[in-house]
Amino acid sequence: MTTPKVLVLRAPGINCERETQHAFARAGAAPSFVHIRQLLAAPDRLDGFAALAVPGGFSYGDDISSGRVLATEMKQALGERILRFVARGGLVLGICNGFQVLVRLGLLPCTQGRLDEEVTLTHNLSDHYECRWVTLRTTKSRCAFLPPGLTLRWPAAHGEGRLVARTPALQRLLVDEGYATALYVDEHGQATERYPQNPNGAPLGIAGLTDHSGRVLGVMPHPDRSYLPTHMPDWRRTQLARGTLPEDGDGMVVFREMVRVAAAEG
Amino acid sequence: MQAWRVDVVVKPDQQDPMGGSALRALRAAGLDGIDRVRSRRGYLLARELDEAQVRRFAAAVLCDPVVDECSVHAPGATAASPRGAAHSVAVVPRPGVTDPVAHSVQKALGDLGLPAVATGTYKVFDVHGRVDGARLLQAAKKALANDVVQDVLLDALPVGLPGASPAPDLAVHAVPLAGLDPVGLERLSKDGGLALDGAEMAAIQRHFAGLGRAPTRMELETLAQTWSEHCKHKTLTGNVRWQGRTIENLLKSTIAHVTRTLDRDFCVSVFTDNAGVIRFDDEHSVCIKVETHNRPSAIEPFGGAGTGVGGVIRDVLGTGLGARPIASTDVFCFAPPDLPATQVPQGCLPPLSVLKGVVAGVRDYGNPMGIPTVNGSVHFDENFVGNPLVYVGNIGILPTARAHKQVHRGDAIVALGGRTGRDGIHGATFSSLELHTESETLSSGAVQIGDPITERKVMDAVLRCADLDLFSAITDCGAGGFSSAIGEMAEGLGADVDLQHAPLKYQGLAPWEIWISEAQERMVLAVPPAKLAQLLAVCAEEACEATVLGTFTDSGRLVVRHAGTVHADLDLHFLHKGVPVQTRDATWAPKALAEPQLPPERDLGQALLAVLGDYAICSKEWIVRQYDHEVQAGSAGKPLCGVRDDGPADAAVLAPKLGSLRGVVLANGLNPRYSRIDPAAMAECALDEAMRNLVACGGDPDYTAILDNYCWGSTRDPQALGELVRATEAVCALALTYRTPFVSGKDSLHNEFRTPTGVIRIPGCILVTAMSVIADVRATLTSDCKRPGSLLVLVGVTKDELGGSVYYKTKGELGAQVPRVDHGLGRDVLHGVHRAIAARCVLSAHDLSEGGLGAAVAEMALGGRLGARIDIAAVPTASGVQRPEQILFSESQSRILLEVAPDRLADLRANLHQVPFAVVGEVTQAKELVFHRDGKVLATVPLDAVERAWKRPLDLDGTLAPEVAR
């Protein structure tokens, strides 16, 4: 087994890079920060990594629309390059703003294998940012590193998280053909469009996507804020019930699985 | 200058949340007849671009390919009115107001390989229905915009971009003072907006008479900034005649005296830096600062609150040799949102607009900064109508070895971050004047709009440079801008500055304007010459503008030039020590108040629901959810708790070093209403409440630092100053008993609003913020009940103290018997409960504050979605406390309600030592609250009624309160 190297992207307004880095390190990876200016100056650097992580935040203030300005900055020099990186076996994770950037780059859901903005992440129906813990169910998807059938509590924290596909038919296809990796669910475990269990109103309750190859994952809620047991909102009840805290919080599975897959293949 | 216009609109078959919320806002502003509102986003692009370039840019960047469609209009083209809409209103930033989106548009142009020409933005709302245009414009100015910073156009669109600015006035202006009499001096101060009094103007007159010359305008402005109440705290550091004696330097002999006397070993740096610093672990310290940003928030709530957050973040970033901000707090005081319009004086914004604007301002600055907002509270009183209070706090972490800074002669003066514009000129002096009905128009120059991403770049750059040890001192540009920042850093040395190279947002600024501008997102660093090149290189990598403005010298003088011409040459000793010491009179007499004679409470359940539905107590979830309280992954105790994440938490718990369990507990205490009876009670209860909140969550009362933040109506009136002195003495006496040192503080002393019929003065407020360091966050608690069958244990004594209570407020009364703190009992309760929590005897804990026992038990039960049964006869009371409403709603201090497993009761008793406590009830499975007296049921309140009453008042989206059961 190798220690997979993970490139944790920094950019003006990206603000979850430290927790993303720590979660990867905790999972056994070797993460390092690379600023977008450094990467644009030397795009070849990407080839030295097993995985790319685009953390959450407000890149360039989310001006115009979330992730748009950073995606525009990246597109020319890095868009096709990331596509090739994935084709060669690289893994990509985008969390929250990182997911928005990957969508604007056309890397997700990438059903046709080429850069194309097939979906958007747009304004919550509430018209404002909100931070709340949501319950997700992972689907049987194409994703190589998000196991199916898990019920996970992660915090969502966004103002533009409503995933809308170009057509209702495509929205349905995302679920039916394994692109939708995680769904917002209600108290019965059913995918929901109802607020607040679905915090943004995304049709069919889609919270995360993978691409055709299953090697790119984008999620709106934050595994990088739920990977430690004390991150969980109700950890005191868990501690009371079990007598002790579990090793991980619910978000850790993404980092562990991603590192496991990268290490096994590397 | 005419420009291309790009209009982006959500496709007809897509949802338009921005249009929806505009519709709600216009309806809430009283406008009838609207069927729907569609929103548009508009962009202006300078005419140097050709049509193909504009279209390419619009399609690639401005228009979302899935949900938007857009149209491009040539420069000079008239705006076609939207199909079917009755009217449209456009909201456009006023010239000179910061427009961060326009900067990003410009950047994206460059990234696409297009010329990065000038750009602008605007928003349009197309209103459908039967609406009168004039009334729509009126409503839109309040509901969709703030006309202090935005123009609102009816059925018109902005025609272009601002043209070139006029050439700046670069002349050195002498301001002759010789021969002016006191009246003339005061008039000069008033007309120039200097906010200096007669004695101060006379001191300046004497100083320059001695030099045989007149001051320059820049020199006078520099003195006005540095000597402002905001920067110098002249009242609190002045002398006060009080009860037959003179207190010299009130702050030093009270607040700072407590800290000196206690001499706690965890204090690393107090009262000397931007923030108070205490030890966290062997390697790191944590620092904390709380500021107010009241005036700017009164005029422009969104910009004022946002830049308040930005300012206090820079305070922490500039502490020691750079601290990493890890959490924010905010505490607000508003007039009640339902205050009738007739009671809102001219010149004041409606309280609900202020509340929404302030919350949005904190949200839209704090969230993009990536700093979690973890703790706060909101308070309501009619007298905040003209002077809302916006307290903003920030906590940082830094290596203890880098907790102190020292400027050296020869260090370069480097400005970092945002560019300088006219924003915020005279902010420091403005905040030292009272507001009046014309403030909204007079002082709009003092308004600032924040740009958090610029500040984020500054933060990233500063922290990298700090890790590389590239600077020897740092401070933020706050009130007074460069003049205060560089002036303070140069104290004891000297500085030689040339403003010619200061980066400007636009041309046309006179040198004195550059010098005192309060443009946001700027820091000043002292950089050793040998490290300058590396520092500039790191800043460039982080996309953070950095400019050398001059050199620190040892001349003892502050020399400011523009292109070589000297505009100011001030003696630093006079600048910092020359301000005359004020001596003021202070008196106090108890108010003639009486306890109301109320009939015995007939319906205790309804009384409880009324108390829970008061603005002071009701759920603040609508606010809390708009703040990111999770970013940085340090959260171990959240603002909302319980099985549905909706119970109120007493304090925030953070584990700021990822992978370490060592933690910080943060809490606050404030109750403005008590000040209406006795400011001493207000002050000591603020400290006791902050400590109760902190201890209830697992904080250690013996490892806690506190902050004092004063907001007062006026201190020129001896009675008001007497109230301040009395409050100060009370909070200091208690802090000595609790052994909690003050490590930082701030004051805002002129919170009055003058109307044609009189003066509205805020109740004097001291916010106490408490921060504790703990070894292991796993030993912390939340307030929600955990298990049916647990015992509910009330620690402390309930007294006849309904004065100033929410219960009385619901009856329209104030009362007289306001809660006071029994110092010894208070200390023992805090330490006893802490011992019990540390010994793991307690399942949950909640402090008793507004609403007393009734509110506390309701909140604990709701959080856990369990019930509770309380025997009011079991409550430990002082003599004379008999009536159920006294026992349930008295706000006596030093009380904490605990949930304890039955088999842990003996351990609890052992840990509480001699502290009075009793088992007052138990947690039940049935979702209802039952209050009984020795078995005789007095009231039964279903939990869903509790939830409705508690959530409804500030359910501003209509999504929190559950449906009424049918």
C-alpha cells in the first residue's frame, strides 16, 4: 500500500482547506496545499498526485454565482487536464463550493465524458444561506469511494445548493443511472424535496453527484465538518448510549474510502 | 460613460427565489396589489468591448446555462420595459460605494482573455400586478435597498459607468487657529466634523502657538481622529468626581485594577494589544476581542454590521504577531420588531429592517471569511430604536512565543489589503457624536460596505508571513484609518510616510482623505528591510496587494508627505499624550420604583407561554441558521442542540486545534432591562449570567477570562455617568470574588437619538463575554434533557426578584426588586456545579436567566423532546417566596438546573459541598410540562404548545413553528 498524495486546492475565498487537509491526513493520505496561482503557473504539478480535493468556501466571494469565477479562472488551463487526470486514474473530491466549481467546470456529472455544464447548483428556495445538519442516504451509484446504503448526518452550509439539471429527464436520469450519490432523506429514510430535511429544494433530493467514471465526487453537505466524533451534533447522546464515543464521525467514510481506493490502485 | 448592459433573468419555467423574497419584502412593507416579482441581475461593461466579446462573456460567465437567460444591450440603447410587468425597480450601488461583484466581473473578463475593462452591477425587480409606481418606489427604497448606499430607479436602468474623477486637491491647507475665541474654536470643530471639545481645541491652539505656525488640515484631522472618544476612551480614562471623591482614570482604577489584583497566571497579554491574550496550552494562546459597531449599523445595518465583523476579525489578526481567527460572536440590541410605525422617529429605520439588515451583514461577512459564528444573543428594548447595538466579537489562536510585537527603527511601513477610497471618512469622530434625525443623510460618508474576500486574502497572506516570521509588528486599520494605525505603531519612535503610492480605489482623493479614510480590509505591518522582498512575494502569491508607505524612524515625529510635500509634521508625544484629561461629575440616586400589586396568577400555563413568546426568550433559530457555525471543524458544542437541533445552547464549545481535545468554552451575559431599575444589578447579573452559561456547558470558572463592553446613553449627564460608575463598581467587585480577570474591553458612550420632541437614550449596558480553557471537550454538556426518569435538580436559591423580569414585562410592569448577586453563593454555585460536571454527575444543565425556572425547564424539555414534572414546593427559596409565579418566573441569579441520573445523586451532593440545591422534579416520557405543588397540579402545558409559543415570534420565514394541531 502506498500513501496517496492529495492535492488540496487553495484559492482566494476557499476556506475549508485546513479541515479537508486534516481529514485526509487522518485517513492516512499525504495531503498538501497548492494555491491556484501556483497550479496555474505549473499545471503539470497535478500529475504528481493521486487525488485532487477542491474544498468548500466562497471562492472569489461567490460573486456572479457560486464557484463561477474560480471555474472561469481554471477552465482554460485545467479543465481538460483534470479530465485526463481522472481518465488516468486520479480521484477528485469537491465539497460544497468545491462541488459548485466542479459543476461549473463541467466535470460533474459529465455523463458524456466531456466538459459540459449539464446541471447547476443554484439559489436555495429560501433565498438565503443556511447552516443545518441534514440526513443523507447514499445510493447504489457509480462512485468508486462512497459505499451505498449508508445513512449519514453531515452539516449543510450553503446558499446555492439546489441541484437542477438541464431537463427534468436528466434530473431523473441522474438518480436512475447512478450519478446521484447521496440524497436528502426525511425521517422515514425517503428521498425528499421538503424543507428543512432538504435544505435547498433540489428536485429528487439530490445532494451529491459522481461522474460517468465514478472517480469524481461532489457533495453539498460537508464530510469535512463531520469526520470527528465530537463534530456530530448529538455526540453526547451517543456517548451516553454506548458509554464511549465512536472512532469517527459520519463524514470520515469519504476520506477513508477515497484513500483506500487510491492506495489500492497506487 | 455609456456602457454595454447585460440583463440576466431566470428562465420562465425556473424558480426565482430572489424574486420571491422581494415579493414578501414588498408585501411586508405594506404594498398591496402585487401578483409576483421576477428578479434580474444586471451588469455594465465598458464600451471598449465589442459585441461579440460581450456576448461571449455573458454566455460563458454571467448567465447560468441551466436556469438563466440573458440579453445584451448596446451602449446608449434604451431599456425595453419587461413584458407584462407593471413597473420595474432597479437597485444600483451609488458612485464610490464598494461593489465587490464588479471587481470579480473584471477579473473574470481577464481570465477569459478579454480586456479587463471597468464594470458595474445592479439588480432589477419586475413587479407584476396593480401597483402605483410612486408607492412602489417608496416601498422599494426601504424593503429592497438602502438609499444611503444604493440608488433606486423606477422604470429606468442605470445608463452607464461613473466617469473619471476630478483631479485631487493636493495643496497643503493651513487652518489658522490664532486669535480664535472659545466660541470660534468650537464652531471650527463642529463645522469640520472634528468632534473635539473646547478644551481640546484650546490645547491644540496652544501647541501650535508655541510652534509659531498654524496646523495643517491633515494635522488637525489626525489629532481629531487620535483624540476621538472612539480611539482614546477619554471618559473612561478621565477623572470622575463621585460620592465626594475623585476617581483618577476610571478604567485603570476599576477594570484594570481587578486584573492587576488577581494577577492570574494564564494571562499573557492584557489591555496592551488589539485583543486580550490568555494561555491555551504549552504552545498556543487564545485571544479575544469584542467591539461595537453601533453607529454605522444604525445608518446602514447591512454594511455597518458586516464591516463591524470585518473590523474585529482584523483586530484579532493583528494581535501579537498575527493570530488565526477561529470563531466569532455577536450580540444585538434592537427595538421590538413589532414596534408600531408611529413610534419609530423620523430618521430611524424600522426595527425589523435593522434586525434583518444586521443579520444579513454578519452573515455575508462572517461566512465568506470562513470563521464560524458560534455564540451570541439578542435583546429588545424600545429605547434601542434610534441606537441599535451591534456587538461583534472574535477569538483567535496564536503561538504564545509570538504574542508580543515590537516596531524597530528602520522597519518599512507596509499597507496590506484593500484599496483606499472615501468610505468611512470621519467614522471615528462620527461615532463620538449623538445621532439625530438628519444623520441618515449627513453622515452617509461614514458608511462602509465590506468586501470579505479581500479580507480573506489579507488573512491568508498575514498568517503565511507570520509563520515565516517576516514582520516585527502588525495592526489593523480601523477607526481613523492609516492615521490611527501608523500613529499608534510609531508611538515612542517616529514615522515618515509618503501617501503617493497608497493604492486608491479611484482618483481624486486629497492627501488628508487618504490619511484618515476608513476603507476596510487594510492592515499595516512593520517589516524589517531584510525581509521586505520575501513578504511582498508571499503577498503576491496570495493575491493580496501590499505597498510600502514609508519607514519607521526614531525622530519622535509623525511626518506625512504626498509626493514629497510635507502635509503633516506632528510631535508624537503631543499626539498621544497631549489630550487634556477630562474631569466629569457623576451622581446616582435610586429610582423611585415600586413593586406592582398583581393579582395571583390565574393561569400559570398561559403565563409560561407568554413568557416563552417574549422576544427576549423566544427562539433565535432564524438568525442562528444563517451563520456558518461549523466551518474550521472546531465545533464541539453548537448554538442549537437536542434531538432536533433546535434547543438553545448556553455556550459554544470549540476544539480549535484539529486532532486535539483541548477546548475553549465561550459565553456571554447581558440584560439591558435590569438597567432600567439599577445599573449595578444589570452589571453584576451580566457577569453572573456569562459565568453560569459557561459553567453549564462545562467551562472551568477557575480558568476563565472576561471582557467588558460598555454601551451607554450619554456620559455628559452626571446622572448617566453615575449609573456607569455604579455599574462598573458592581461588576468589578464580583469579578474580584469570581477571580475572573478582564482581559479586554471597549466602550461606546454616546448612544442617544435626538428627535424634535426629546432625546431617546438607551439603557446602559455592559456586555460580559467569558472565555474558558478546558482540557477535554468530551466533558462538556448541552441543555437538552437526555433520559426519561432522570431527576431535575435546581442549584441555588430562588428569591422574590421579579423586578425587570420578562414575567413582569408580559404584564406591562417593570417592578423594583431586581435580581442582585450574592457574591459568595454565586462563586460556590459556579464551582460546585463545575465539580459535579467534571465528575460526570450531570447529564444536562441549563442556566436560569430571563424567564426563570419556567423558561429553563421548558427549553430543556423541548430540546430533548421529553417532558418534565416539577414540584414547585421543592424549590429552595428565600423567605417570603410563596406564589407559584414567583417561583417559576423570578430571575434570581446563581441558579442552574441540572439533569441527574438517580444513581448519581449522592455523588452530586458530595461535589456540590454546601451549595443549596434540591431535587425539584423529573424528566418524563410524556411530552408535556406538569407543574404541581405537593402533588396538586397547577398547570399542564403540552410540549407542542411550548414549541409554538417559543418559535413563533422570530419565525421570519414562516418555517420554524409547527402547524397548530388539528
